[in-house]
Amino acid sequence: MRYVLNGIFLFLTLVFATASYGAELTEESVRQIMSRLDRAVNDRNAKAVANELSNNVSITLNFSMRGQKQVLKPSKQRYISMLEQGWAKYSNYKYSRSNMTIAIKGDKALVSAVVHESMTVQGRNVSGSAKEEVIVELVDGKPVVTGVSGQVSL
């Protein structure tokens, strides 16, 4: 009986180890994470956005508006706070992603796309687009966003 229990324990250990460390980054898994992010943004669900970001995500946002340029490098917590504060002020918010390409090399994927946003802020319609690059990596066997950079034009 003891050998049977040891055998079952060994089998379960191998199964869990394979599930945790045998994961592979695929185009489908990258598309799924991007789809979840898009859904979270359209739902204005900052917590769901945060769930897709690694704790050490690197975020760089380059803004260009009327000839003025600004670079923001918020932490994950600050970025989520910025989303919540912004969404609270907007109405008629619309968001979409187009021209998405995915390049996978090993356990890292680079996702390039154009993101379009429009909203009403203080009675004014505002729209813009951003060239966005997202890095998706396997962290503990799970695909997560580890980097985001955007060139935003308003």
C-alpha cells in the first residue's frame, strides 16, 4: 500500500510540475490575453486589466499633443489608478485594436497594434490613436504582459 501511495504522489507531482513548467507560449495564448485585455478595457474594468499585467510590468507612454511631448513611466499600481480616474471622467468611451501582429521568439511574444480610442470629456469629443507594443512572456508557466509601450497622438 505504501508503494502505491508513493507512486500516486510521484505521478501527481510530475503532472503538476509539467503543467506548471511545461507551458509554451503560442499565438493562440497571446491572442487570448490580448482579447481579455481588450474586453477589460471596453468594460472599463481596471482590476481585470491588472490581472493580465505582471507585477513588474514596464510601461512607457509617449504622448504627443499639439506639438507638445510627454513621457510617462507609471508603475503598475499608478497605471491602474490612471485608468480608473480617467474612465470615471469619460462618457461615450470607445476602444478598438487593429493591425495586430504577433512575433514569438522562445517564451516571449511581441504584439504590435494600433489602438483607437474616442470619448467625451467635459462635453468635448476627443479621439486618438496609439501605436502600441506589448510584450507577453511566460511567468511561472502563465502568459502575462511584462511590457507596454505606446506612441499616443491626440
